[in-house]
Amino acid sequence: MQEGLAPAKAAKGSSTAEGSIRRCMEAAIAGEPVSSPVFAVYDWFVKNRSIDWQSLFDLGLGQINHADLIRYQRPHVEIVETRQEIDGVIRRNVRWITDIGELHEWYMGEWRQEYLIKGASDYQIMQRAWQDTAVLPWNEPFFESEARLGESGITLGQLDRTPFQKIQIDYAGLERFSIDIATQERGLLDLLEIMNPVKLREFQVALGSPAPQIKLWENLTIETMGPHLYRKYLVPLYRQIFAILDGSDKKLQVHYDGKLRIIAEDIQRLPFDGLDSVTPPPEGDMSTAEARQWWPDKFLWLHPTLTWYDLPMQKLLDNIRGMALAAGPKRFCLMISEEVPPNWQATVPQIIELLKNDIEITSGSLHR
């Protein structure tokens, strides 16, 4: 599943002007009016960025943890990982070993240097790796995360990505994938036929999990596929997922952190409960006001573009204030979800202070 998203320690007493971070986030998700917007950080950054997180938690920064909800039993593959340090950087080699061949990828630090799928024949090996996969429930990560967080944030269940996105982002890479989907490479299409039913089984298993919120790490920007492929490959699978979730207490969040304008109406028609890491230009292509106009009832997990942090402090705070006003009066929070701003010591405390004490959002108006 999503690597590196283990729960991380946060301040047990984290709070906003209206109560604990957990209480405020749960109320916002439930649709209650947001009076003091929450500003929260992904647990991945807490684990992987060596800064003074405790000082920020003490000021009122919240935390969003992620917990795997399932485990796989894949009888036809052995995944072997080795590590070595080179000039102070960890090189990580990963081999997928099956009875019909082997795939290999490697990383330097956080960055992938080589993809598993490099040619058409590799799709057959990946198909073998996924054949006869069993999906098992795994509740312990969620309970451990919640116990560690206390009142300082919330835990979202996670089920990795949909297969279309998984192959594009993690297995083949955008260039190889774009060629193969354009030419309708048979191995790619067959792999999707194997992986899509596994994804549906994951959601069936997750119905029994303790997590009310389930996230798909789609990392979607429509530039990588266009609306035709989105509607052909992603929308039908989403609808099958929603059919599984229908009538349950589970809500689906999707990590859509790129350009979305051309599929705004498609997103409107899909019953996602929330859109994660929604980012204004230049990374995205919609303002917060436009996002809220298109998706009035969806929860907006808002990521202020990192370019704002380079602005003079008052302009940064004005932009944050405007984002909160445009998103309100309900169903939103602000996040550090793409990267920690380099000037976090100066900027993050000021944003926390603004959202905690200097603004109040009621009935679509912003009061100071």
C-alpha cells in the first residue's frame, strides 16, 4: 500500500478555538459550520521531514494520518527489497520475482529511478504477480494510528490507487503508459482486467473496517490522460465502487491534486464525499471559489499552492483568508499535503494563528 504513511506522534492536546482538532475535523466532515478552520499536515511529512513538528502541534497544527485497511496474499510473486547507502543516500532495489520472469525498480532516496514495467513483455510478468490475489482485512494500523493521535487529528483509511493510476504512476511511468494506452497494448489491458476486480474486493473487505473515511491516492491531474480516458477507464470503476459503498457508513475521498477544470462536471456527478489536496493555480487550474461553485457539497481538503509561501507575509495571509472564505462556510480544511514550505518556521505559525484566532466563518461571511 502507500509507502511511508505510518502513524506519527502528535501533540495530544492539539486544539483550536472551538475544541480539539479531532472534534473540529469530524464536525467539518459531518457538515457542521466551520468557525475555526483546521490546518493539518500529512503524517508522511511528520515521519520524513526533520523539523520541529512538536512546536507546530503545540500551536494548533493538526495531523492527518493514513492507515492501510487490507493486506494481500499474492501466491505467484515474491517481492524482495535490498538497501545500500551511497554517499549518504539510501539506494533501494525492489525485485518482483515470479515463475515466468522478474521485474526490477530502484530508488535513490525518495525518488524512483527505474520503473518495473519497461516493455510489453513485462505486463505478462505483472499479470502473473496479481493472479489469484487474496484480499485480507487489516484493522490494526487504523487502531494504532487512532491511539497515537488522540485528539490531535484523524485517521483516514487508504486503499492505494485505482489500477489505471497505479500502473501509470507506479508500475510503468507516464511515458511508457501513455504509449501503451494509446496503442491499446494488450498486456496493459489484460493487467487492468486482472487488477480491477481485486480493487473491488478491497472495498468489499473495507466495509468491515473501523475507518469511516477511505482514500484513494489517485494523484490525478487530467493532463496525464484527458477526459476521454478518464470517462472510459476511471468513471466506470468508481461507479462500481460506489455501488459497493452504497448504504454503508463509508465515505470515499480521492487525492485529486492537479488540474481538474475540464472534468469538473464529471466530478460533480460522481458521489465522492471529498476531494483531497485541491490546489489552486499554478499546480491546479481552479480557484477555491470555482471549486466550491462546482462542488458545493463535497469536502474540500485544500492545499495552498507552495508559491504563496514565497509572497510577503501579509499577501500570504490574505490568500489564506480568501481561501477559507471561498471554501466556507462548511466542509473544508487546509493542509500541508504536497510538501512542507521551506520557510515553515515563519509562515506556518502565522497561518495557524490566523485560522485559530483572527477569522471566523459564518453563513458565508468572514469576520475578523
